[in-house]
Amino acid sequence: MSKKNRSGLARDWGVYLKRNIQYKKAEVYLNRSLEVDPVQFKTLLESSKCKLKQSQANDALMDVKKCLTLEPNNIKAQHQHAKCLGGLNQIENAIATAYGITFEYPTAADVHHTKDSLEMSLRSAFGRSTVPILRKYKLHLKRDGSQTKTKELTIKKCGPIEAHREKAIELMKHKLYFDSTFAEQIEFWTQLQQDETLDDNLRKLIDEITRNFNTHESMLYAREPFYAKRDRFDKGSLSKVRHRTFFYAQEETRREALWQLRNIKALAVHSFADALRLTERVLSEFYAIKMRTVFPAKFEFLCHVCHFIGTEYLQIYRAIPADLMSLKVEDRLIALFNVWGKMLQGEDLCDKKVEYFTKRLQNAIYDMEKTYLFHQLSEVCFRFRRPEESQRFARDAVKHAMACKSNIWTFLAYFNIIRVDAMKQNYHPMKDDLDKLQEVAKQLDAFTQVFVNTAIRSFEDIKSAKN
């Protein structure tokens, strides 16, 4: 592979991983691309975005400055430069940069959002009520190394009451910007860093968590000091900015959902297994944490994703082997209903997968998602040779598929029920399930009806042979 192709391939992998919220892996590939060719505008810009997502604002700023030397008038690089300055708490410079972009490109919604957010942060840092509150608390809470050391020396010299008061004030600050439960754990993690028995990987992880915590807390304090919490200023303009920021968040969420759906469909063309993995990651890491206020079309998008996966399963399941009629009579149903995947081994692995999907079910709200999860449980149990559990989960899938009126998932659920009976050659309950499958198939396409009619004919041939 040529030097240019190697660099482009590594960059594309980095962009793909960044969009899938795997920033560390993405950074590895982007660095590989830059090692091959250090002067690449797109790679440097994506590397800057990836580093800023990981709170590495200094490194992100260095990358975007290189971009600006290559293309000084590029709006994306200028916008990223403003965001990096904001990440370094250089709010005035960030606003000036963003304002210059919006003046030149008034239709740039992303830049407007950045400018509005920074203006909100700047306004919150000042207010008429700060003086009396400052007199009450008398705090110096900036987190640079010299002040931290001075503070530690002061605590050592002062008495127990003063030391307790300083710790209480610090804890109050933690509780203000973060969850109170999390604030109580900060001291524990700080002490744990001194434990010499820790594994290197675990120590590295704790150091990274602590660094990110300090970075974000300092950023929040610089943008909205707690002594300015009672600030009162132009409510009308603040409300307008908040509405614009909120609508921008909605649009960003919708755009991300569209990209995910498009990527799932593109992956399914080449590898359905990869599309399934991405679907599960999207449902568990994106849809599970998005509220309807920020993602109004959450239900519609979720149904679209699940419906697409169901259609892909349907195309795989309803395959009719070319040599079906040449097989023995008792083998025809097995050939029809065992069409995808290989049998797997490992009780522990199966238990982990079942536990994972069961936990997902506890947080699932919509019947469409529950149907998808029950189908995944049925598929996992069948592949790990647990037919009874597979059939039980398939019957649960039928209930939720009928509740959400999805003919495709109803068909797949009955398919899984019949599949277990076909493998076990348990023909007594199969007739009713085949009749139900035939009723559902009438609501689908002609090829699905042909598949069901073939299954019924094979079933009747088996019953005739037995009689």
C-alpha cells in the first residue's frame, strides 16, 4: 500500500471510531496517519476534535493551529480554534473568535451555538450579589500547582477548626458542580492513588479520572463561580440564548441519530454481524441516555432502527435451500429453520450475554425495543444450545411484537418458536404455530408466504410419513 493510502486508511478509521464515541482508539489511528504524513488538514482537524473530547485542550489547540497555518480561512478550523480556547477557559478570546466567524458567516448555526454558550458562561461569572457572598466565604479555589501547595501548607499550620472549615468549603464546591454522592468519593480516590499495590493500568485509569475531574471542575468554576449563583441580569436575553442552545442540542442529537441509522444500513450490506454490533452499541449507549426533551423523535428513530434489523433478519431466515426436496422428509424442517449462525460453546459466555440483555430489558421502555431484546435473547440461547430458554424468550417476543403491531418481529418470534420444535422434532405443538406464522406471512411479501407454505408442506409430509 502506498504512503498516501496508508495515511488515508488510518485517518478514515480514526474518524469512524470518533463518531462511535471511541476517542482513545480514534486517537491511535489519527496519530498513525500523522506519522505517515504530518501535514494533513483533515487529519489534524479530526485529531483536535478527538483530543478536545478527552479534555486535552492544550494538545487540541496545537493541532488546530497547524490547521490554520495550512488553511487560514477555513471556517471549521476557526470554529474548532474557538472551542479549544473555550476549553482552556480563555472565554473572552473564544467569544471574539466565534463572533468574528458569525459576522463573516451569519448562517453558521454551530458557531452561533458556541458563541451563545460562551456568552452564557461569561455572564454567569459576574453579578451584583457577589460581594456579600464573597465576604461570607472568602475563597480562593483556583486549582494550579502553586496555590494547591500553599493551601496544603496553610491547612497544616492552622488549627483543626480552620482545617475542617476549608475542607467543608471544598466539599461544598464539589457538591455544587457535581453529584453529592460523587463528591464524597473524591477523597477516597485521591487516597487510593497513593496505594503502591495498585496495578499500573488501574493507577493510570484513576489518574485520568482525577485529571478529568479537576479539569472540568476548574472550567465550571471559572465560567460560573458559585458565589455568582444568585446573579440576576437580563432574563429576556438569557432565555433567548437558552432556547437557541436547547434547539441546537436537539438538532445535533437528530443529526447524530441520522448518521447512526445510515451507518447501520451501510454496514448491513457487507456484514450483518457488524451492523448488529453497531445497533446494540447505539441502542445501549445513545438511545438509552437521551431524554425525549432533547430527542423528540427518539421513538420514531428507535422503531426505524429496529424495523431495519428485523427486515434483515427476515431476509436471512426465510431462505429456502435449493436441495430441500432432495433431503430426507424428517430433515426438511431442520434445513428450513436452521439458516443463520453457528452453534457456540461456553456456559459462562452465554450467562454473561443473557445477563447483559436482561439488564437492558429492565431499562427498556418501548415494546419495539423489548421485542428486539427478547429476540436477541432467544437467538443467543439457541446458539448456545439452550432450546427451552430460547423458545421461552421467543414467546415473550411474540407478546411485545403484537403489542407494537410489528408483523416482521411477530414473524421472527414465531419462527424461533417453531425452530426449537423442529430441532427437537417435537411436531405436536407445531401445527398451531405454523398456522399463526401463515397468518402473519399474509401481511408480508409473497416470498415470505412461499417460505411458510413450504414449511407447512414439509410438516404435512412428515406427518404423512409417520402415519
